[in-house]
Amino acid sequence: MSEIHTVHTARTAHDCQAEPCANTIRPGDRYLAAALPPGDEHVGNEHWGRLRICDPCATRWGQTLDEQATPRRHAQHT
């Protein structure tokens, strides 16, 4: 299972959790929230984890926040 990325607008201040970054995500700033499933091969986590990544860190390699968001599945109605 891969990471789940969503774009949020901060209501409170958060530290950016990208390495290395000293930015603070301030209320009103858009940021990328990454949910890491258990057993991530790079992190080695045993439980679901969550990272908040500021806009400059998230877009460092040329993709906008919206391009990085995981598409939502539409509910199937029967």
C-alpha cells in the first residue's frame, strides 16, 4: 500500500516534518499531509504515521500540491 496524500489548509501552526526543514506552517497556509501505512520500507514504521509538509518542501521537485494529492475514489452506488 502506498502513501495517501491530501492537501489541507492549516488552522493552527505546525512544524514542517520534511527533512531538513525549519519552516513553520502557519494558519491559512496550504500544506501536504502524507499518511504513511504500517510497514513502510523506508521508514520502518509499525503503525500509521502522518507527516505535514510545507508548500516549499512539497513542491521542491516541480510538482504542485494539487498534482501530488491522491485522487479520491468515487463511491459506487448500487
